[in-house]
Amino acid sequence: MLAIFAIAFVSIFAFWRYRAMRRENEAHMQILCLTHPVTRDELSVRLAGLLRANEYLEVGSMLVRVPLKAGICYLGEPPKDIRAAINDADIAAHGEETVQFFSGSLQQETVLTTRMESLQRQALERQEFQVWYQPKYDLRTRRCIGAEALVRWQSAELGFLPPGKFIALFESNGFISDLDFYNLEQVMMFQREAAENGLPVVPISVNQSRVHMREQGYLARMQGLIDRYTTQGIELELTETAFDFADHALREHSVAVVAALHAMGFAIDMDDFGSGYSDLSLLNQLPLDVMKIDRSLLLASEGSERMCIVLQQMIDLGHALGMKVICEGIETEAQENLLRRCGCEYGQGYLYGKPMPRAEFETFLRQHA
């Protein structure tokens, strides 16, 4: 439903996008308005307050939260064409901030996003996506005991793109499913060839998006990969957001999917544990093999005795539940020493090794495993 109203004839055009998120589908209600000339700060404050005041809707006897966002575009002097202003405000409304102003850099990002979407399928067919490997290591022996598989995009048209440029886009448009399967198969092939060529076979974790938790045929496709390869040396890395469904039935379904994956022979890692709110009930519901502590908890523990106690208790909890505990984001020897004192056994981070292409990782394995 679209409503346009003029508060006054102005030099600013504001676009407010009301976004009701339901699973992976979006229902939009847009309000377009013109405002009196106001400063950026004043407009930001007023809009933020307005969004907060109207983010809850009464549906029957229930109060439902509907996330709201606002995109703003100045008409300028001479005034910008109104249709162009609406389009630019719409671009701003898709930005990361709750209240976002249109800018040239934001427009460039939008152009890049559109280009990536148009090339994603072709890029997969041309095998432009590359799996890089970041080593995991034993904090006591400094030997390589595993790795995390991370994707990079070497695009013929766009150049080299790190995951931060395209993963969120692919998760929103659903392409992440095909990319995940591609990456997993590449790692399975690597493990098989490593065994055939006499390379050490260490566990490699592969990220799995939350979209798989609702994907029809997901488990069948996973079984197909197992039939062609094996689950030996393969860990599936999930975050808590994979289970962050308001619908209880969806959450229970996600837990059942992970249990089925574990029964197939995959080891299951819980990534980013300790970042923000951690749902401890998942430790009881899921067949977890590895607890991966988020770097934010490590950083918070550097100079805080209280947070050190939290870190140590979390590590002890993981061990008591029979899990391997690994901390990510280790960049200094002081951080490594802190983790050892807290009883953490494994680590990952730039101190030991950055993500590297396959050939470089093979050399690393021969030297450090």
C-alpha cells in the first residue's frame, strides 16, 4: 500500500520504508513525504523517534514489532527531479542504518550490488568463487589442527571481492544456498585429494547459512554429496541466527535438521558463541562438537578481570559438555597467553595464519601439521 503526502513544498525529499519481515519474504508499506528544510542532525533525531514510536502494530489481540527504516534524499539546488529523488531515497532506505541519507558512495554500492546479482550465476558456472583456508592451531604445540573454509570471488568483470561484499546479498536473494553447496563440494574434493596425495587430513569447517534450515531438499542434497565423497574431515559451521526464528515450529525444525546432519556423520560447530545474547538452551538441544568463541569476548577479556572469568567459565562449560573449544580472531601473543591461562586449547587468527588459497594452504599443511 502506497501513500504520498506533502507536509510542505521543500528542499528535502524523504522516503520512509516500512518493512515487515516474515521469514525470507518481505511485505512493504511505503510512505513518501516532503519536509521543511531541516538540518541532517535534526531530521535524523526526529525520524528515529518517529520510527521508534510506530514500530509496534496491533494485530488482533497481539502486538507485533515491524522494523522500520528511513531513507532520505536532499533535492538540492537546482532541485533534483522528483522521480530521481524517490529512487535515491529508496536506495538509502536499503542501507544498513535505520535512518540513512543518500550519498554518491551509497549509489556506487547499489550499482555494485545490482552488478553482482546479474553475474552471480555465471560466476558459479565459471568457478570464479575460490575457497581459501584459514588454519586453526593447537595453542600449546603451535601445530595446525584444522582450518576454516572461506570464500573469495575473483570476478572477471568486478575484480577480487572479499566475502563482506557479497555474502549478505546472496543470503537475501537466496543464491547463498548454491554457493554453500559449491564451497562444501570443493572442500570435500580437497580432503579426498589430500588423502590420495599423502597430505595430512585435518578437519575443515564449512559455513552453512540459515537459509538451509527452511530449504526443501536440503538433507537430500547433503546425502548426495556424502555418497560421492565422505564426511571425513568435514565440519559444518553454524551460527545461532540459524535458530533465531520467532516461529517455534521453525526453530524445532532447524534443530531436527542439525540432528540429521550430525547423524549423517558431519561434525557440528557453533560459531560466534558469546557474541551478544547467547541462547544456552541450544547447548542442550543441538549435537554440538565444537564451540567457537567469538573474538568480541576475547577482546572484552583483555583488561577486565570480570570478563576473564566469563571467558574461562564459557571454556569450562564447553569442555564439560564434551566439546572442543576454539577461539577466533587471535592477533597477538598476549591474547594467545590469555586463552591458554583460561584453559582454551585451540585458536584461529592472524597471529598464526591468514586465509590463504589452496596451493598455499597445502604448503602450510606440510610444514605445520
